[in-house]
Amino acid sequence: MANRLLYLLRHGEAAEDDSLTELGRRQARLTAARLAEVSFAAVHHSTTTRAVQTVKVLAEVLRDIPHYPSDLLRECVPSIPEHRFLTPAQAGFFTGLSPGVLADEGPGQAAAALARYAGTAEEDRRELVVTHGNLIRHFVAAALGAPSHAWLNLADYNCGLSVILYRPERPSVVVVYNDVGHLPPELRGTEFPAELRV
């Protein structure tokens, strides 16, 4: 039975211009050291600047692994939940989005990304996907068989690592979610308020 392990990594901390901050580069370097012994068949990544720069830092350690950029891995809104599923804060988030963002583009992109990058393989394989928080949460919710709006109820840190195991004729398994053990406390969850930082 083939085991396919999909490593999902959120990019490092970024500035307003979408480039990695020095803190984000430190997060990425420590993540590269954490992943140095993993034999990846491929690295797939978002085409945003922050994701591309994170991959460049990783590539200094993870050498000779083919890289595949994809717009499917850009940040998106994976689903537009019914209002009854939303907290007041979440409802406010969706109210603040432009009509273009609320169009079918996000859910369609998220479904296409899941179809392309999730699932089984014919032989044992490990792949790394460097992407964004909403998509990672969407992948994890799907792996758990959770409702499509469950991605809203997860938090993920910059350079947090999640791993999903896919095997033929078995349910997917979330092996790790938002692992930041490779980062010192001061580099964990810097984009979140104190109550969501652990």
C-alpha cells in the first residue's frame, strides 16, 4: 500500500509589499533545517512573492528538488458559508470582502487545488506544498471530513507545518497540524493576537 505524505507549509511572515520580513526569513531558515532530512519528490508553491521567497530560503537546504509554481496555490476564500454557520466576527469578515472575492473564483480554485494536490499515489511519496493559511485549513478540513466552512475554525502560523497522509482505500489522516516546534516561541504566531499564540 502506497503512503503519500503531503506536507503543507504556510509561508513566512511578510511585509505590506508581500516580501518576507527578516523575521519571516528566520522562520523559513529554521523550517528548512527542520525538513532537511525529508526526501521530497517535489515542492509545489504559490506564485505570490511571500511564498516564492519562502521556497528560495528552503531551497538553500532542500537542494535538487524540482519546484512547481502554481496559481492554484495562491490565497483564496475556499467557501462562502451560510450565515447561520458564522460567528459575528466571521460574518463581519465576509461582509468586508469585495464582490469579486465572494464570487465563485475562490471556492472553484480551492476545489481545483484539492483535486490536484490531495489524494493517493501509486508509490510511497512525500511532497511539500508552500501555500497560504486559508488553503491549508481547507485541505485539513477536507482530510477530516469536516463541513466546508470548518476552515474558518482553525488557526495556522507562519511557517507552521501540517502533514496529511493519503492511502488507497483508507480515509486520509491528519498526522500533524500547525507544527511550529522548530521555531522558538518569539517566532510563533506573530500575526495573531496574544490569546491565539502558544
